[in-house]
Amino acid sequence: MKPGLLPRVCSVLVLTLLAACMGPARPPVHSMNDVAGDEVLIVGRVELVPKLEKGEQKVSGRLRNKVMLLTGVKLKRFDSEPGPGDHRMRIEAIFDKTFFVASLKNPFYILVGELWMNGGDRVYFPGGLKVNVRPTDKAVYIGTLRYHRDEFFHFTKFDVIDDYERAQAEFRTEFGGGRLTKALAVPVKETK
């Protein structure tokens, strides 16, 4: 066996097993017929500034160039790494690409973002955002979540960008029309 091959094989095996324990993400939607009556279409985008450099992320397959937005119906802060159960209602967002996923038709929180780097190493993106979905909504735009980082992958700035016009144009191209309601994610204020 070539030197260095065993650690890479083990790394891939560990990532595959961890990903399998998480269960499926919220499925991408390509037609409004795929959104059930008790669901809403969530439209958004995630950007990383500066972008991932070639070779910076050493994972393959479905986790490459993708952040997992862990969501929940209740606000939760993590004192340690999220467990597999925390990944059940996640949105898998490819950087710089608009996502379209189905979600239950109720308000929810973006708890934290998780980016797998290499082996089992992960980077956690700030969360603590609320998305106010109303019972009458069919499709909502939550904004572009733009994370700025330094060379050590510490987050220096975070914004929710209102790029509704671009999102609406993509929504109309993908779904042929319909109403996209603006429901930008908002930071949750800490209460004591």
C-alpha cells in the first residue's frame, strides 16, 4: 500500500459514516408540485468571503463546497459540537448558489452552520437567526447569508443581504412564476 493512502481511506470512511448518521437533508425542490400543502419553499443563498481556496477543503462528494445550515423550530445554542440529531432539519447549501428546499410551514431558526474541512475537522458558522414563515406563505426568500473570515477561519463579519430581485428572477426561471415572499432571516436578540 502506498504511504499516506491508509489515512486518506480512513478519513473518507469516517466522513461517510458520519454523514450516514445524519440522515437526509431537506430535499432540493425543482417544482412547486414537490412542496406539500403543509410545507413552504425556502429560497436563500450562502456566501463566504474570501471563497474557499483550491485544496483548502479536503472532502469529496456531497459535502464539497457546501455548508450545512442546522435549523430547528426552537432556538438552541451549542456549548459543544452538534450531534447527529441536530442535523435532521438541515439545509445543505452550496456556496454562491441559490438553494430551493421544502420546509414545514412554520417559523424556524438557523442555529449554526457547519462546514466539513478534512478528516473530521469542522468549522462552525455563526447562527442565531430567525425566519418568520407565515401559514399563508408558499415560497419565502430568507436572504443571502454572507460570512466574512480571516486567514485563520475566524469570522470577522456577518450580514444578511437583501438580494430579492436576483432571487425572484431565479425563482421565476426555476418555477415559472408564483409569488416569492420576502422573509429575511433576522438575528435573535439575547435575553437575560
